[in-house]
Amino acid sequence: MNAIIVPGVTDLNKGDQALVWESWRLAKDTGLYDEVYILDAGDNDEERELLCRQSEEHGFKLLENILKHPRRGQHKSGEHIKESRMELFKQIKNAAMDFKDTRYLLKICNDLEKVRKNFDDKTYRTVKQFHQAKTIFVKGGGFIHAYGEKTAPYLMWYFLFYVRLAKALGKKVVFLPNSYGPFIGLTVEKQVRSVFGKLDLVYARENVSAQSLGQLMGKEIPVEMDLGFFLEKGSQEEAVKILQKYKLSKEDKIVGVTIRPWRFPGLSNPEALYKKYISSVADLTRHLLAKGYKVALCNQSLGPNSHEDDRNAIRDLLAQVQDPNIIWINENLSCDLLKAVYSNFYFFIGTRFHSIIFSLTSLVPSIAIGYGGNKAKGIMGDFRLDDYVVQIQDVESDQLINMFDKAISEYDNIKNQLNQSMGLVSASRNRLIHDIKSLY
């Protein structure tokens, strides 16, 4: 009996990597499946190597992804805040073709002979694996949201395609803890309702999302923890070696920082908002340096596109503030090792959501800068840390500095609070395993 985890793995984004790896471990720990496959990613050989190599090195079995991204692996390095019209036009053309093909595939997917005749070998092999699988797991995360972009109708189709395929083949589908909403845009609510109405198990990863999806579906959505909370730390010995390479040690009172490029979807002035965000973090960094902290900038995501590559934002920050005590840990570490590095920090300021989860579960007090839906606000709220989260479009220098000073004055209380919350993590994981087993 096999299972498949969708959508594809992205080893360059360490949060996504953790979610896929932990989805795999969760499925295996049910004891129900002989083999658990992970969908690969990458629209060309070079991209696949970047997105899948660490997972393959960790021994995971990968399955070929049959729905390409409308970008087709073509990423323009200078477009991490705004995409050109030409690029958008190319993507819309690709999306229209893909929509037509995948819609036809869903119609004939039960007849493997027809699939073989009408599609390439890769599509045939993957659909055949879906035929043989017992359960399709949708990895934890936060990609079911739309802000009314013109591309929203296809985005929803793209993200839900594998769930539609699984249901067309009569498979059980488990939607692991995700963030949901907002659902703004043509056909978005309709698509979500129609697909989610057929699922066997659905979880939200925080209360804001449970309410958002629950309202749309007219039913209660259970809340369980983001799978990133279950990630076990990698080798402490390796983590110490990495810190030593950058002339850092645990005694240094290191403040870890993750920042990211962001396009502020749905807002009219993305360039100005991005500039304000980077300047605010730069001002906070100066404040930290003046107080005697060392600042470690970390790569939580390195792609696959320039908008998902934190190094672009880090360069923008370093253009504003340089100091011997700002250290860029410029590495491509696997998620478990990155978590081990974070566990040596004194404090953490994270824009990347899973950098916050890695630090909180390592009992490192943190401030979250939220983006992309409800995730940061929801989870900081669930940990009773509402005072330490701000949305990326609202970031101001003074507010970040005040938040940090307040957190330091409450440092021991926050640490105790985090310690007490850790029991909730294993209880949540056990409930998920129990629920999945009870499907059979």
C-alpha cells in the first residue's frame, strides 16, 4: 500500500522542505504504507537538481511532477519585486495551455490506455502511480489563498490539480495542516468549495485559517500544528562548525534575522512598501548593534525564483547597513541543520514563517513579520505571542525597535511560555496519526 505527497518538494525553501519531509515521516509513522513517494519539482534539469538534490540525498523516493509552473523554469533575476508585462503575458499563455491539457487529463485519467495515447511517458508513469496509491497527502503549508489577482482563477486550479486527480481516481485525500484565505478572485471560492467538499481529512494550522475556511465550507475545521513544529534538529556538532566558520559562538548573544523579497499582492505601491520594510529592518539592526548584539542574516529560502530567494533581500539590507558584527551565514543548509543553527541564537526576528517555527521550537524568543495570508498572525496568536507579530506592509522602524525591547524585558517569561507549549506539539502529531489510521 503506497502514498504520495503533493505538491512538489522545494529543497531551496527550507520551510517547504521541512513540511514535505515531515509529511513523509508522518505518513510512514502511521504504519499503513509500504512506500511513500514525494512529487519532484523543477521545470528543467538545472532547476530539478536545485529543488530535489537534498531530498534525494536523504533517501526519499521521488515521483515526476506533470504540471509545470507557467514560468517554465525561466526566472528573471532582476524581478524580485515586480514582474514585467512580457513575463506575465508568457505565463498567461502557458497557463491557458496547461489548463486545457489538465482538464482533459482529469476526464480520461481512469483509462490508463487513453492516458498513454494522449500524453507523454512521464504523465503516464505518474498517473499510473496515482492509480496504485491508497492515499494522497497534501503537504502542510499555506498556498490556498488569493488576493484578487487576475491570475487567481488559474492559481487555484494549479494548486488543487493533484487533489482533483486523486479524487477523480477515487483516492483518499488528507489535507495536512495548512493556512487558508483570503479567497478573493474570480471562481476562487467556487473552486475551493467544490474540491474541499470531497476531501477525507482537512486541517488548518491556526485558528484564523480554521475560521476562514470553516466559514466558506459551512463546517468546523480542526486545528493541528504546522508540520514544521515536528521537525527534529539536525546535528548540533555540524551547527557549531558552521557558526565557527563565521567566527560565531553561542556566547555571542546572536540575533538571527530572516528577510525576503515581497511583491505586496493586491496593494498599489509595492516598491515603496518594500523599501520601507527593508529600511525598518536596517534601523532595527542598527539598534541591535548599538546594544552589543551580533546579527546573523540567514538564508531560509534560496529560490527557485528571484522573488523566493532571500539573498536578494539580504543584499538590499546590506546596501543600507554594514558592520563587522553583521554576519551573513550564506549557506544552502538542509532544514534540520538550519534549525540546529537557529537553536544557538539568543533571539530571532523572522519574516520567513518557518524560520520563526524553527526558532520557537528551539525555545528562542522571536518576533514575526507576517506576509502572505493568515499564517504568522494565527500561529503567534496560538502561542499567546500576539504582541510580537506585525504584518509586512505595516512595518515601521520604531515599532520593531519597541517590540524587540519589550521582548527582551519579558525574555524569561517568553522562554517559559515556549517551554510549556512544547507538550502540545507531540500531542498534535499523535492526533494526526490516529485520525489517518482511522480512515482505514
